[in-house]
Amino acid sequence: MESGGETAIVVAVAALRAAVDALVAASPIPLSDDEFAALMRETEKVTRQLDAVKTGFVDETRRRDLPGKANVSSAALYLEQSLRLSRADACRRVRVADKLAVRRLPGQVLEPELAVVAQAQRAGDISADHITRILRVMDRLPGSLDIDRREAAEVCLAEYASTGWPDDVRKLGEDILRRVDPDGTLCRDSDRQRMRGITVGTQRVDGMSPLIGELTPELRAVFEPVLAKLARPGMCNPEDPESPRTSAESTDRERLEAAAGRDTRTAAQRNHDALLAFLRFEMDPAVPGTHRGLPVGTILTMSLTDLENRSGVATTASGGTLSIGEAVRLAANSTRYLAVFDEAGMPLHLGRGNNRLAGKAQRLALIAAEKGCTRPNCTAPATLSAVHHVTEWSQGGRTDIENLTLACDSCHALVHDGPGGWKTVKLGADSRFPGRTGWIAPPHLNPSGIPQVNHRHHPGELMAATMSRIQARNAAERQRLKEWLNRRHTTPTPTTE
Ligand SMILES: [Zn+2]
């Protein structure tokens, strides 16, 4: 046999080389903005697909035992030397190939360990960063986890990664880990309590002191609302004498907006100033502040199923999560909001300490149901979102809960009738997500015009939907298998040897 001058893969790589040479020489300048953006997306997709090809090559390197033949101790070292890779990159590629390449046993080829993620990689839907984060989550799943849940976690992560950002995969993963590990065998509340601590380091010659620490979910849940209010741009700025200093002053919207326009501090500097202002001005509980119409306080939401099972997670309005046990402990302190939802997402309990909900119930219900900005993939938590009409007031939209939704300021600004504007609709009973707010992207972003919901704040819902799909599929498979066995049993065998 000839050594493959014209085999398909060699021809394909030569063609790829020629195409890339042409691409490098070509100019994108004559394209319209839309055409250029589409071109850039397509190029990104192709680059990601090439990663899948390279994953296959790593596997082939091992099948041929090239490391052994070159007298190199590992596949990673072989790749590092032959392709001039960094150690970290070579190790990462081998790790990815372990999970995403087909598995070869003598006489047979098996599906990759993570077949769904491998498929997403081949389709060019996910990047190397997505994959790294997905592998990290999958590695942390308990070894004793049943196969359905393991697959559900993988499908969930792969589906989310196909439309979401790599950084969100980590957060979704944390939620999945809590859900698949209701007994807390991975990390118990007691482990977290052991890890907690805040250290104010030695003051340096320049007067500054380092602060390091590990916050429990509980402390984070009460700390974040403080930052959400006092660390907003424009608030508590020591360089700006006109900047509002307290919650009460923050209600002067014009003053705050003007101060925000002058604010040049970093997020870390704003957090620092917020902590200072909180300790100086807000420690008096007789002066309750407000943030976007709600008193400062932690808003906890959880589903009834999770509460009954003492599994899963509760969510805070600023996007943090706590175990149900921690949430119940925190909610017992009566100055906080607690919202519990049944399976259909209807509020069973909207409680708030000793005070009445008057006037705030709609916003509270929205925070509990939507948890944050509803535009697909927006990460803004409820504390950075405001209540908006789905059908604008000016166009006859009523201030009913059915016509209200949460959106952050920048997303809300995207909704308009002009060119490039987004539209919002409430999804009907026939939708996969009834009652949720669907966002219709302008044609240059998504020509399909199909409304999309934001899964960013509802990772549990994604996991539940995936689980029930997998269980239904497995039940169907079992049924088919049973029927097949029955047929075999009843059909007379045509011949015997
Ligand atoms: Zn948003």
C-alpha cells in the first residue's frame, strides 16, 4: 500500500492550508458590519471544530504509541516536544482527549466517555475554555453517582455551554454539584464552617493592610445586598462631595445618576468604599435603607421540593447560592425575605419578617420567580435589575404581574422599535417555559425571530428538564428492549446448526 499521498485526510489538510492561506491574504474591509460579524462567528466555529480534529490526533498519537517509539515517557511530553507546546497546554490536550476521544479496546471502538460534549466540540459549538470548565465539574461528580444523573449533568453542561459563556459554566457546575449531592458527601455545611475566616493582615509601612478570607454562603448572602446598594457607581465616592453616602440619600435618583457619571473608581475600590460607608453610617438598625424599592435585606428563594428534600439550593437576589440548610437557618432570622415556590413556580409563601409586603409584593414575586435580568445569557442578578413592562404602559400594557418582568438597565435599553431593537413577550401555556419572559433578538443577531428565555438564573430548571428527558428516553429504550426480548422469545428460530 502506498503511504497515502492521496488519502482523504491528507487532501483535506492540504485544502485547509490553501484556504487559510487565502484567508490570511483576504481583506474583510469590503464587508458590511453584519457580514463581517457573521464571518467572524463562522471563523470562530471552524477554529473550534479544528480543536476536535486535534483531540482525535492526540488519541491517534497514543494508538500508534508514538511516545513509546520516541522513547518519551508520556503522551503529554511527546506533544510538548513535537508541537512545541507549553507543558500546561500539552497536559490539557491529553486530558481533553481522555474524555472526548473515542475509546479503543482490542477489536472495538467505544463512544467517547463524554459523548455529548464531544459532539458539541465536533460541531464547533464550544471552545477549549468551555471544555476545561466542563471537565472540572464532571471530575468532581461523586464516583457513586448513578448513570442517569451523570449523563444529565453532562447534557446540561454541554447544552448550556453551546449558547452561554465559559465563566458561567463554572457557576452552573456548582449548582449541579449541589443538586447531585443532596447528602452533602462532597462538601458539607460543617466543611464550609471549618473553612470560614477573615484575616486582616499586618499593616504595611505605606499604611495599607491586606484582607483575605473565606466567606460562608451565609455571610455572602447578607454581604452582597450591602454591596449591591452602596457599591453602585456613584454611591459613597470619597472623591466626590456630592455623592450619596447612605441608603436614604441613594433614593435621590438624579443626584445618584449625576454622581455615577463622574465615578471613575474600579469595582474593587467601590466595594471598599461601600464597606467603609456601611460600617460608618448604616450600622444603626433604626435607619432602614432601600434598594430599588426594597429594604436592605437578603431575599431567599427556594423550591418546595428542594425544601422538603433538604437538597438543592436557595438563591439570593444578588445571585449567590446557599444550601437549603443554611438558607433555613438564615430565614429564621425574621428581618429577611423568604419565598418558597411549588413545582409549577407558583409562590406558596412570600414572607417578610414582621412587616407587611404592601406595594412590594410584585417586585418580590418577580425576584423570586425570575431571579435576575430575563434577557438570554444576561448575568445581572435581581439586585441590578428593575421591574419593566413587557407590553409598554404607553401601548396599553397593565401593571399586572403577568405583564411585568425584571431587566437590568442596559438590557432594558435594548428594547425598542427602531432598527436593532429587541422585543419581549410573555410565553404562553404551550411554550416549554410558560409564564417566562421571552426575548426576540433583532434579525442581525438571530434571524429566526424565536423568543429565547434566560437560563442563566435557573440552572436547576435546566437540570430537571434534562433529567426528565433522559429518564423518558431510557424508559422508552427499556420498553423497546423488553418488546424485542418478547419477540425473540415467541418467534420460532428458523434453523439450528
Ligand atoms: Zn440584562
